[in-house]
Amino acid sequence: MLRTVLVSALAATLIGAPAAQAAPSAPGDLVDYKPVIATAPAKAWKLNYRSTSATGKPNTVSGILLVPPTPWTKGPRPLVSYAVGTHGLGDRCAPSTRLTNGSENEVLLMSQALSRGWAVVVTDYEGLGTPGTHTYAVGQSEGRAVLDAARAASRVPEAGLSKSGPVGVFGYSQGGQAAAFAGELQPSYAPDVNLVGVAEGGVPADLNAVLKFNDGGPAFGLVLGAAVGYATAYPELPFNDVLNAKGENAVAKVKEACVVELGAAAPFARLNDFTTVPNVSSDPRWQARLGENLAGKTKPGAPVYLYHASLDELIPLSVGKGLRDRYRALGADVTWQEFPLLEHIGGVSAGGPVAMTWLGTKF
């Protein structure tokens, strides 16, 4: 009798019971990770992690985690989620790749954080180093990738990071945009991330203004790159279907370009030179998506250090001041600093170390 009951129970378990299902992945979950050798004073792991696109769809983003080899004895080790400036749209431009082949130009700023004993996680952003096209200059996508990188870093067991440890965000230029959106999205998208400060500089906060400023300018290739990024993030936007032959050739090159090639892709050109429809960005569909990516519409979830070079030739000072004013109108805790007589790269050279020191006051 007992044998019959046991056999019946086993049969029910193997045949009648529903199969166990894996829990659905959430933003910040690790897809995989592996140790790598990086050209930085740290132990390093290449990460692939779950995140969310600008339209709310799940995606996978890559990045790299750097942890100083020295022990941290003052509670949970602080983590900087570092958002790089423009690297380009080609996969070979991804910071996780450049940090392993010795070509990463922001490694000195990252090393300033590492020398203080902080861990640093660097996102590659959506589509940079992973399948698909990089959604360049799309703040809604970048901000989520930055926050989810912090989540993913705390899930690497060997790194020894606490999920409740303090997180600071650092970024300049494109990275400043990513940092701004990370701060604004954190309260609703990632309340579990213990965000204590956001250091953002040279922020292209208003892309309508940045486009007008650079249309016909020497670095117009950056505008073309942003158009590619938006058309990728928001497929309903008229762009790929209104390119002329010149535009198709230029876009093909831009999609593979790193930052120097991108900036020089079409000097002194205008967006109208590449499309069959004039003023394509004035289309209501474009304006709606650009409006969604206007920084400063939501109060950030942590104090902000915002800085800008007064002679910035790519992102005018007025754009930085506009972001400052919108933050203040929202009641945000924002510290503003203008660096006089400096252009775009000079802004991060002078302001980056100051911003990193400011983050230390929040840790």
C-alpha cells in the first residue's frame, strides 16, 4: 500500500505537476559576466545586463566594472556609474572595448575615482557593443542604461559591492545627458538604487537648440549621428525613408564611426543636405520625441553638480543655463559652476576633477 502511494506521488510529480519556470529577468539583472584585463588600476569584469529602451522595451546592454584591489573598510564601497562622452556609433568604439585595448581616452578620470577606493561601472549604452545601432543622444535610453549598470555591478559576487551601497553618477557631454536622465529617472525607474549625487557637465539638455547651433557647423557629423540615434530609438520618425543618396552614404559611414570620424563626417553641412524633405526635425513626431528627451522636466532624485564651459563650441552655454534654471524651478538641489574662457574639451579638463571631488562629499 505504501509503495503504491509513493509511486502515485512520484508519477504526479513527474507527469501531472506543472514544470518550474525561470523568473522573468528584470532591469539590472546580469545576463553574463567574465573577468577581463583592463588598462586601469583595478580588477575588471565585462558585463552584459538587462535594461530598458527609450520606448520601454527590454533590451541587453554591455559595460565594464572596475574595482580597486585595495580593501574598503568604511562600510559599503561607493560606486560611480560612469557615463562616457561621445565615443561614436560603431561597436569598436564601446568603452568596454577601449578599456581593454588601451585606447580609452577617459581612463584618467575613471582612475581618479578608483584611486579614492571607489568602484566604477561604465555602460556602453544601448546598441554600442551589442547588436543593433547605438541610440546616440537619446537620454531616455542612456539614463536607464546608467542606472541598470549600477544594479548589475552589485550583482557580480566577486566584486563585493552592496546593493544598498551609495551610488554616484558622473558624465560629461553625451555622458552629461546620460547622467542628467539617470538622476531624473531614478525616483520612478530605479528607487532601489541608493543615488547620492549626480555630477553632470556640458549637458546637451535641449537637442533642438544644439541642432540649430551645430547645423552648418564644423562638427555637424554629431548632429547626423544624433539623427541616426533617434531614428533607431523611435522607428516611427521620418528619417531613413527620406534620406537622399548623399544621406544614405553618410549614414552608412556614421553608423561605423568613432568620435573623431563622427565629428568630421560632414563638416559645415546641413541636415537638409541629406534628406528629400526639408526641416525634417520640425515634424511633429520628431518634436514629440525630442520633447521627451529635454532634460530638466523632472526633479532629480539626488543633489546635482552642474557645470559648463563658457566658450563651449558644441553645446552653447545658454543650454547649460537653461537646464540649471529648469532644475531650480523644480526645487532641485543643484550646484552650478561656469568655467570661463574654456571650450568643450577644456570644460571637462577643468571641471571633471572638481566634479569627482564633489561626488566624494556625497559619499
